[in-house]
Amino acid sequence: MRGTSLWRRLVVAGFVLLGLGAAVLGLSSHAGSGNVLVAVGVFLGQLLAVALLVIGFGAVVSQSIWGFALSSRNAYSLSKMQMAGWTVLVLAALFTAAELRIFGYFGAAKDPLDITIPGDLLAAMGIAIFTTAATPAVLALKADSKPSEAQAAAAAQRLADQTRTTPDNIKSMGHVMVRTEQSLARWSDIISGDEVANAGTVDLSKVQQLLITMLLLVAYGGMMVSAIIHQDPLASLPALSPSFIGLLAISHAGYLTYKAMPKPAPADR
């Protein structure tokens, strides 16, 4: 119960920060300051607020601080992490833009909530959502076929070494590796293999996708800060480059293709 109370406090803190950001802009706007640094600070605060909400909601459900990123295999999911990242960034940008326009921080807006979300940004979020939905479906297909006992045991040992536990806590559902407890999840999961063939080894398709997603998230956050610094009225959120969207799409397609392809496990000895 004490843990649940703590997780709920994270959710409350997130909502409080959202309201505090609006209050700060409202007060400084009435004072006639329109301070750019205040507006940037509010955007950063909204990022923290939405992040606390995502973390808090995940923790309330799973009783784990990083529960939002946990998969049904008791491992941290790269696709869930990416979806959470885009959710936090885009919602924080929307909250900030709406508050700036409502209070006329950089000039009066005829319809403050008439904020355009560029198609490229929607495409980026759609790609992340599709990957999050497709990943467990692909792995579920691989749970129907079974490796040999020797192959499964070798994979369990590699994964046990990675998670610093015993092979008894690692099971295989077909060709998919699972842990028996949430506490065995490790952040290395987001760059390591999920199957008998590559469990406990680096998955380069995940590494590539992680780095590209981090680049895009940081770049978009910088674009939002730049728009605020230039006192953009933010009738539209900043647009991503079509080239970036193409890069993201190729990365996700490669990731899903690699995950769907059969991977022969090492031969029995």
C-alpha cells in the first residue's frame, strides 16, 4: 500500500506541475514581461510534468517505478520506451503552445486552441505506435515453435548472466525468452535480443533504432525551444523534416523485419 501511495504521488505531482506552468505564464503575462526564459522554463517543466504522469500511471498499474516500459516478458521494451518519449515530448509541446496562446504571451491569438499538428509529426508518432503494437504480435508468432532443450538452456544461461540471476528464473516460450519476475528486467534489454538465438547478445537493429529515436527527440525538443526563443506565436507545432521521417520509418521497418525473420539458434552439441 505504501508503494501504491508513492506512485500516486507521482501522478499528483505531474498534474500539479502542469497547473503550475500555466500559473507562471499567466502571472508573468499579466505583468507584461513576456520573458523568453520563463517560457522555455515552462516548456521544460511541462516535459517533467508529462514524464511524471507517464511514470506514475505505469507505476500504479505495475507497482514498479519503470512499469510503463515493462513488457509481458518482464523485460524493458524499446518500442514502449520510444512511444513514451514521443508522448511526453509532443504533449508537453502542445500544453506549452496552448498556454502561451491562451495568455497571449507572445501576442494575442484569435483562437488560442487552434494549433496545427504537422503531418510529419503525426507520422512519427504513428510509426512509434505501430511498432509498439506490432512487436508483441511478431514475438507471439515465434512462441508457437520450440527450440531444442539444449538451445533453450544455452539461451537461458546467457540471459541469466546478463541479468545476474540463475537460469531457473529464465524460461522460453517457444523461441521467445521470458523472465519469471519483474525485478529481473534490466535496461540492457532495450539493446539486447529477445529470442533463443540472440538472447544475452547485442541486437544492432535495436541499437540503431534507439540512437535514431534519441536524435529525433532531442532535435525536436531543440526546435521547440528555438520557436519559443524567437517568440513564435506557435499556431503550429514545429514540423519535422521529411528526411527525418524517412530515416525513422526505415529504422522501424528494419527493426520489425529483423525481429520477424527466423534466427537459427546455435546447433546442439
